[in-house]
Amino acid sequence: MLKCLVFLLVAMFPVAYGISIPGLNTTEPFDHVAQLDERGMFTLFWNFNSTHNTLEAHVETKGW
């Protein structure tokens, strides 16, 4: 299931290698990123290889 999700993300969104977005600090360098809304409030980063998929989401909320 996760492999299907990664495949769809790669197919649907542009890919940038070694991406960094000002103001967003990730836990590791990610090769892929997608901003999932127009205002940049939901950003998804991911890496994958033959054995692992790593996803990291940065979401701006109204507080919690």
C-alpha cells in the first residue's frame, strides 16, 4: 500500500533532489517534496529505496 502511495506521489508531483524550503527544517535531507495546497500550509517530503519509505509532513495549523 505504501509503495502505491509513493508511486502516485512521484507521478503526480514535480520532483526536486536535495530540496530545501526556507523556514522548513526537516529531520533529514529529502529528495522529493510536494506542497499539497496553494498557500504552502501542507508540505510533504519523502525518500524511498528498495527496503524503506520515509515520509515527513509539515502542516501549519490554527493551533493546538
